[in-house]
Amino acid sequence: MKLLKSYCIGRLHELVVEHINKYGIEVQTENGEWTLECEPIALETPTPMEEPRRSEKSNIKQNFMDIYTENLINGSDSEFEYDYHDRLCNYFEVDQIQYIIDKLKEQPHSRRAQGITWHPPVDSKLNDCPCLQLIQCTIRNNKLEMRVVFRSNDMLLAFGANAYALTMLQKKIADELGLEVGTYTHIALIPHVYHKRDAKDLELMLK
């Protein structure tokens, strides 16, 4: 697994796109589109709230980031086949984010403060199923750390918003616990870029 590190998620976004463009191999998706795909990647920053949190090379605007974050943390009226907020905060009627907060209040050294999204009876039949699979929070050095795992991740057009929103969720949990925000680790098991479909966006990111 490749590990990329930087001081902020904006720079991590640029590094991972550059890496996939250089080392990725062409793989066709289930719906017939072509991607550049590479080995699993872990992206890590010890200071996820440091600016720039959005790469200036990204074509995804700040307004979209803010709306995406609001929807993930507080929910939305979207009719999409799945919703991360619902999966994390209403998973079989369990609020997994509140569970994480309560678990770490009760046992600050716990390794069990996690939430999952995959629901086999439903997701095995969906055309679009969750990419985010798991979030885990720990308290280390009096800071709230977060690790997330994506089964598949569009690193050009999705990673920026994913990491931005999830680190805002990390901050929300840290605030609830009265802690500083610690390291954010973003693991993508199948990181990819739609290099043909999103050629203009890729060119912009690589400048």
C-alpha cells in the first residue's frame, strides 16, 4: 500500500492525482467507462484543518464542498440510492456517530469507536452503493484521530469533497469531546481517476 503524506488535505488531493496519473493502469468499469487505477493508497495528514483544505487546482468549488459537508453531517432530502448521513446516523436505528462520541467519553483508549455503511441485503442490489465503508475514531496524545476506508474512490472529483466533509465530521466529534483535531488517514482500496471522461479536470489538476 502506498502512503502519501502532507500537511493539508488540499495538497494531498494534488499528490494522489499526480501519483495515479503517473503509475495508474487502464481498467474498465462495470458500466463501460475507462479509469486509471493503482494500488491501494493511504493519505495522511497530522493537521487536517490546515489550509488549503481545497486544492486551488480542483474544479470543485467551495460552495459544493459546503453543501456536501452539510448533507453528510446533518442529512438532506436527496433521493439518491444511499445517503452517508443516514448510513452513519440511522444504521438499523443506531446513531453510530453518537455511539463513537459516547464510547470515547466512556473509554478514551477504546479501539471500538467506529461506524460502518455497508448493508449487504440492500447494497448487493443497488446500481450505486456506498464507496465509504468505515470510519474509526481514536484518542491519541489528547487529540481526536480519524481513519476512513473507501472500497473505491474517484480521487479526482470525489476525494476533495469526501476528505473535506469527513474532516469536518472529525472536528464535530472532537468538539463534542473537548479535544483538538488530530491525524486524518484516508484509505482508498481502489483509487482511480476517470482520465477520459474528466480529461479537462485532470489537466487542470496536473498544471
